[in-house]
Amino acid sequence: MTVIDIPGSKSVTARALFLAAAAEGTTTLLRPLVSDDTEGFAEGLTALGYAVRREPDAWHVEGRPGGPGTDTAEVHCRDGATTARFLPALAATGRGTYRFDASAQMRRRPLGPLTTALRGLGVDLRHGAREGHHPLTVHADGVEGGALTLDAGQSSQYLTALLLLGPLTAGGLDITVTDLVSEPYVEITLAMMRDFGAEVRQEGRTYSVAPTGYRARTYAVEPDASTASYFFAAAALGRGRSVTVPGLGTGALQGDLAFADVLRRMGAEVTVGAEGTTVRSTGTLRGLTVNMRDISDTMPTLAAIAPFADGPVRIEDVANTRVKECDRLDACAENLRRLGITVRTGPDWIEIHPGSPTGPATIATHGDHRIVMSFAVTGLRTPGITFDDPGCVKKTFPRFHQVFDAFRGAAPDLT
């Protein structure tokens, strides 16, 4: 059995940084993810006047319930969607002018439903170029609160940003959602808000957030379930091999752990215990049809091992993957076809037929960390796979290649 220590969750780290910055007192985050995205978030907080002190396994954040500690700031969000979507909402609670910009990749990703909602709450927010995209400027004067309707069918991060904002408003928020994707990520948000002292009620698709503020605490960041999916998928490809990820067990917050259930449906043995999750190969991967709307970040992982199944793998309801770091649905199809695999796609689905991927081939990453890490798993059974931008894994897992190579060496019968 191979035991893999996965870095902290990107989703949890980003939310924890927001909550810590907004809380009364000083929060310590234990084992936060250290990556381009989370460092960009922390630097954004620093630019806004929050005190962030980083140690190797602990980050300390001095909260400012009244908003940013400066009345003017320039924030560059890099490639980070959580930074680009959460920090403007946090800045709106202050008093001042805050300008946000991002990488060319992040500028392409949509913000419109979130910025429309903020404007509906009275926030003076202006886009600098294309409406609904970065760059943007927030002329902040606090947020009164109120009721709003939100379409979160493109990204659950729109809803998360507003939920996180709710306790910092003068009168609270009532948010009615017309459409929602990746709902388990919202469950992470709600659980963490309550851990920091917020009061949130949910009735159907309406969320009522009281203006309680937040209280500082010590908070341990659990391992990243999306990152774990690559090692779980690798185990499912092996012959009698198993992989255990400690710290991701029955009490885990992250919905992406449900990827292990997809592998179970395909024939792998999966054990989820209190202390962690283990995936063991049975030597067979079955084809299946699966709805991955709620765990769409793991869609590329499944696509990358789908050719090794004994029947077609059809992944449905993943239209939102087209507006991630790249169009992940098309990127997966493009790269599988480069490897000689038959693939069909539609607006929100991909169907991958069984076959033997053949190299050598250079994977077109489109600067997307998840494309690299997913097709690294394909490379366990396909010699000659390389990447046109292997370094883009720095977004969430800077040491991925070293860790994955060590894993490959420890499990030679995976190849």
C-alpha cells in the first residue's frame, strides 16, 4: 500500500483566508496550501491592508471586521478565480477605492453574475474593459445588505463570495439561487462560515445570512480532494495496487472525494474511513455513464483514465468545465484524440471509447494545471507523454511532478 500526503485544499485555504481576514482577532491556519493561487490570495490581502504572516506550516492573519486597512489598493489576482471573485466582495466592506486585475487567462473567465449582484446591493463597481470581466474597480462604502437573486449556473464561486460577504453587511443577506453548479463547494462554504461564528439558514434555494461578523480561531486545512483524485485514479489503473490518502475520510468537507465513488462504480475497491480513503485496483475498469455536475473539477481525471475501461465512459452535465482555466471538455477531447482515442463531445458531455493510448505525444495543456495532472495518470500506461507547459501545476501543486514521479517509482506495476 502506498500512502500519499496530499497538500492542503485550495478551496478550503481560500475560504479560510477570507474568513480570517474578516474575523475579530488573529486566526492561525494550519497546513494551508502553498501554491500560486493561495500565495496570490495572501498577497491580495496584504495589498488591501491585512496583516498576513506566513510560516512553513502555519499562516497567521490579523482580522479586520471593518474591511481593508487601506483606502486605496492595486490587487493583481494572477490566475486565481477565488482571489478574483472573493476579494472584490471583501473589499466592498471597506471605505476606499480598490482596483483589481488578473492574468490574461483569468480576464477571460466570467464574473458577470457576481458583479451584477454586488451592484444590486449598492456597491459602486466598474469594469475597466469588457463588462463582466476583470479588470474592475470597487469604490467601497460598506454594504447594507438586502435580498437578491443569483444565477450560479456557471460557477458556485459567485454564491460563495456573496455568502462570505453576508455576515459583514449591516443588515444581512437573503440570496435566492435560480441555478447552481458544484453545490458541494457551497456546502464547504457554509460549514466553514459556521466554524467562524456565522449564522446561515437554508430553505430550498434561498440562503439567509445574519449580520453576525466572524470570530477568529485556529483552523486546520484538510488535504485537497481534487488533487487526491489523480492518485486514486492511478491506483485504479494498477494491478493489485492501493493508495491511501490520510486526512480525507468520512468527515471531509470536500465533495470531490465523491470521485472515489465513481471509481468504485468502475470496479475499484474503495474504503472511506475516519482517518482517510483507500482505493485499490481489482484489475478491471468498467465503462459507465456518470453525471459529474457536482464534482466537475475531477472530470479531466476520469477522462484521462477512461480509455482503459472495458466500455465507453460518458461524462454528462459538465458545461461549466468550458469556462474554467481553459475549455476543459474540448481540451480533454483534443488530447485523447492525439493519443489515438475515439471521442465524441456535446455542449455539456464527453464520451470516450475504449482503446490503447499511443505515444509519443505532447499534451496541449492550455496553461491548465488539471490537464497536466490528469494526463500524467494516462502516462503511467502510455510511454512518451510530455507536456507543453508542465510548470502550470504551480497553480495548486508546485511539487506535483516530483511527488508523482516518486509515486510511480514506488509502484512500478502501475505502468
